[in-house]
Amino acid sequence: MINSFDSKEMVNPLWIDIQPPGLFNILQSLIRMAFPNRELREGGNNKAGDYIAITASKQNEQVVFGGEICINGKVNYKEERHPLTPDRIVFNDSIKNWARKFIYRLLCIHLDRNFNRYGILTGVRPVKIAHRLLDEGWDVEHIKDVLEKQYLVTPAQAKLLMDVANANHSFLLSAVDARKLVSVYIGIPFCPSRCYYCSFPGTLFSDYMRDVCPFIDALIKEMNAIGDYIISNGLKVQTVYLGGGTPTVLSEKEFARIFDILHRKYISPATIEVTVEAGRPDTIYPAGLEQFKKAGVDRICINPQTMNDDTLSLIGRSHDSSSVIQAMEWARWAGIKHINMDLIVGLPGENLHHLQSTAAKVLDLQPDNVTVHTLAVKRGSAMARLEGRAGLVDRAGEVEEGLNYLGGFFTKHGYRPYYLYRQKYMRAGMENLGYARGDSFCIYNIQMIEERQTIIGLGGGAGSKFVNTDDWTLTNFYNPKDPKSYIQTLERLIAGKVDKLRALN
């Protein structure tokens, strides 16, 4: 798997020799994070070229780790020893943790810096560790101590994780409630144009009647079938989220069909939030917003990504910053209760000055939520292809500076972090962080990220999460992103979701 698209790096692979081989899958994610622009190849290469060699062995009731990194002639070696008590075997959790700590420390030595402020954590949802310990009755200071010492998370990040966990922990459902309360995501996989950084397939349409209408017919069929199951089995829908793509490319007629079924089969007094992702300001207009308000939508997302017009043009957005301001004014006029906004750090050509300008303009608009995203350069996007040919520039320090600035700025002005997640291919290996004013948290965001509630995904590219409340494990189920594939496999998709729901109830 290649994390970058620079042809120079592709012809100079980084060889990874880990013994025993069973440790490779445990350690590779940290190596990829440390060297995001390199192609990794597993196996020995007789130390000809760039390589990382790691060994773990049992010697005299100890586990001994040895590691050597050689890149561009720079060599670093490290060794660690840990006592092996009788209740431990070579591949139990404690020794896996030692191995990850060892490679992390060695990589930091070689790079002369801390390359991951989350320490040995590379997963999408690091806050789940804090939630698990809170459930067990641990206090905040002890949890922070675990994050710093067991997982090598920096003190600042440990505090952030605890701030987020404390903000949203009360919204997590008990096992009893989670058996009856679900959330619903409806995916509309169409956009008016493709953003420079986007790799989402099948999103553009040239003929509304030919491309969009058949998809809506299929979506209505899926909504009817799953809605019938929800009603007949006594489930209640807590939150509804219409996402995409860009749902606001749909006509008022198609939205009326969707909302009709939502009110007949999904929305009830138990429903506390209905959100529409109106990500592109150029797809928002007063009549549509009035329709949302009448249909019970109490939250929309208006996502400028940046308020710098030159950047908006560069990344393929069909609007400027004045369109964002106009959309916000219309949404307030229509009486939409809550408005979310998304921003991206790491966009091409942007520096701290651009982020400062964007932050000031966004604050003037007084959104209820602001989610600050770290740019993730996805394979298949125009950005990955074009920047790869030019050579992807490592902007980790600059991106981190921007994230820190925006976090401090919005916190200073009354916003607090309430949900956090990470993604592959992020610049600087950092996070996406949602901030909210007062009590205006987006409950769907919390339930989706913390994975303590079943989420039923309907429509194109929609992901379902079926949560087993006995141990909070989950099963994922994904609809095809491509509208045609979704339509063709609809019967199987409906049957699969019903089977998953039956297994939980």
C-alpha cells in the first residue's frame, strides 16, 4: 500500500523486516505514519538501501527488542528489555504494547521529533479509551496518566481527549436504551462538482431525470422496507442525518418524498434531532430552507472549508465566501435552529494568515458548531494525482500550527471540543475536531463517532453500524457508493440490514 504518489519515493521503497513476522501488522501503522511518503515492502533486502529491521525474542525470562533504521545513510539502533512473567506469552496484549512503544521510540529517535502526538495510538477513535475507563469509574487524572504512560500520548493531547470525553460522555446510551434507540443516516451521493481533494466515486450527474430520479426511487424503497421493520419491532429513531455528497442538489419534490416517509415511519417524539448536510452554499436557497424548517429539520451544515476565494476556486468549489454569508443569512431567516460549519486545515496554498482570516469571518457568522478538519489527501483524488507528480510537500509543522491556532481561537470565543476522530492520509497524522457553543452539540456526530448506538445507513455509500450492547462490539455494513450499483443490489442490501437488526434484537 502506498501512502503517497511521488514517483521518486515509489522507486526507492522502504524495506521492513520484522521478526517474528506476526508483529508486522501490529507495527506497520506507526511506520506508515512516520514515513507517509514511502512505499513499504515487507521482507529482508540484505540491508541494501533503506530499511527498518526489528526483532523480538525471549531471553532468560525477558523479552528483548532490537531495532535498526537506515535511511539515506542515517542509521539509528535501539534495544529494550522487559521482564517476562509466567502469565505472559510472546504475543499477548502487554507484549504487543511493548513492541509498539519500542518502534515508536526508535522512530522518534531517528526522526529527531515526536511524529505522532497520539503516541502509539493510530486508530480513528482514540476517545473510546477514555470512555471505557470512565465507564469503569476511573477519575480524569488517572485516565490522563494511562494515556500518557501506557499509550505515550502527549500531555496536551491527553487533556484534549479527556475534554472531549467529558463533554460527550453523558450523551452515550446505556445498554438498555441502545437496544431500542437507533439513529438513521441517509446518503445522497451526488455533488454539483468534484472538489480537488475528493475521491468519492459516482458523485457527478449531468442529467437529473436520468441519474438522480432512479436513485431516489430506490432510496424510497429501502426507506419503506427498513421503516416497516423499525415500526414492527418497536425501535425508536433518536437522530436523522441526511448526508452526501450534497443532499441539497435534490429538488423540493424529491425532498418531499423523503420527508414524507421519515415522518410516517422514522420520526417520533423520541427523535431529538434532524440534520441536513447542505455542504455547498451554492445549492442553498430560501424556498428549500423553508421546506426544511416545515419538515422539522433543526440543524443544517454549511461547509465553506475556507473563506479564502482564491482557495475555493483552486479546490473546485462553485461558490465564493459571499455565498457562504448569504446562505447563513437565509438559514437564520428560515428559522433553522442550529448551523454547523466545516473548515479544512492544510488546503493547497494556505498558511496561518489564511486560517486567521477564515476564523475571523466564520466567527462573525456565529455558527453553533465548527468542525476543524485536517486535510486527508485520498488516493484517487485530483489532488493526490497532481501533487504526486509535483512532489508532495511535507507540511506537518504548518498544519499542526494551524490546528493549534484554530483550536485556541474558537475555544477563546466560547466554543468547546465535543467530538474527535482521525482518518488515514491526514496531513501530519492529526485529527478532525468538532467545537460547539453552549449545549448545541450535534448528537448524531457523537453517536456516530463514539459507536455506542446502532446507526442504520440508507442510500448511496451509507454505512451502517450494528452495535452489540452486551460488549459494545459492532458490525459494519456498507451500501455501494456508486448509484447504479446501489440500485442493482437493493434487494440484497435490504435483506442484509434486516438480518443484522434481527440478530441484535
